Amino acid sequence: MTTSNLWELGDFSKIAPRAIYAGELLCDAVPLYAGDRVLDVGCGTGNTALAAARRSAQVWGVDPVPALLEKAKERAAFEGLEVSFDHGGAEALPYKDGPFDVVLSTFGMVFCEDHVKAVREAARVLRSGGRLAFTSWAEGGITDLVFAKCVERCPELASVIVERGWGRMSQIPAWLRPHFGAVRIEHRKLAVRAASVEQWLAGTKQFLSPVVMAYAGLSEMEAAELDLEFLQLGQKFNEAPEHGYFTRVAYLEIHCEKLAT
């Protein structure tokens, strides 16, 4: 993951709690077993790593952003969970070949600018027959469309462009070859709530790194225009306007197994 500077913008630790459910669900869907050696790639503040540790796995987490790793360590210490957290990116994982039974990633690995290297590295650190399970935002969902607007304003967001590719069902199996066998894709939804669409946008603008970057350097008028575009998008996906803002964000849960070597 060579985009660590991007994720140092905003404050992803404020966004991460929304995705706790996705990490818990991923660990059960794999499923994890007691004693499994598990790596969480792009672990951020530790959602999925901690979920794996609660299931009695031996867990490592890796991320390129030191501030997020510190948050993850604090959370693990608070819960009394044993997790080893390391600094590093998904395109060059700081581990030997084949020590892990399972590699997990919730909305982390998919943001690598070089998806070929990321897939190759995930396969390298897995034992023969080891399992890879990760999540991406689904094509056409609100998060995917928010990112599309970010790319329109800021075409150099290469990692976001790649992430949007991971949301395309037809593309995923090809990207996972030649290292992984049959691919199983589950459709999931993650609920997001706010007091209003305006509150949702305010938090997104302040904390979500690609959105922060999309607003950088805009004039007051340009920023107001982008506000309006995002508000209209939020309203389109608002399932319960009588209760403020509520939407179920579509994402994909992707499972595959390393080919025998």
C-alpha cells in the first residue's frame, strides 16, 4: 500500500468504528479456528485483527500509517488481547514466506495502487491451501459513488481508482489469478447512521481521507458545488429520511484459497 500519505489525511480512526461489524462478520464467514495464524492487512485501528484475536487466533496486523497502528495497539491492550502490530504495506509485507493460515483485510488491501503486487504478497505469506478473505466497496453503492466524485475532482487518487476496480464482480476473479483458486463473493450491507445528511457529509469531509483530498485546494464556490453533489447523493441513498440519515452501504466479501504449491 503505497498511499500511506493519503490515509494520514483526515482521521480514519473516526471512520473505522462504522466498519467493526464487517470485520466481525468476515472472521465468522471464513471461518477462523482457534490457533489459526492470521494476518490482517491494512489493519488500520485494528477492527479485524481484534475480532480474530477474540476468536482465539494467533494474530498479526500490518498497516503503513503509524498513527493508526498506535490506536490499534491501545485497543488491544485495553481488551487484554495479544496481537502483534507491524508497520508495512500490502505490496511488500514484512514477513517470511508461508507463515499464515489466513490473510484478512477489511477495506485495506483493496486500496493498494499495485493490485498485482498486493495479491502476490498475500499469496506469498500464506501456506499452501491457506485462505484469503477481504472486503471491497461494491460497484454502484454510495461509497463507490462518493469515491467516483473524489476521482473526478482529484484524478491522482490512484489507490481509489484501483479500489473501485475491486468492486466490479467481473474483474475480481481475474485479478486473483494465478495465485488463488475458485472465488466466492458474498454481497453484504453495512448500516450508516447520522442525525441528518448534512451531519453525514460534515463527518465525511473531515475524516475520510479521499474526500479530504478531493476538497483540498477548491475555491469556496467549488467546495459549495461539491457539497451539493454529495448531499444529493446522500439523499438518494437515504432509506429513512424521517429518522435523519440511514443507509445500508453495499460491499463485497471475497473468499478464495491459495493454489497448492
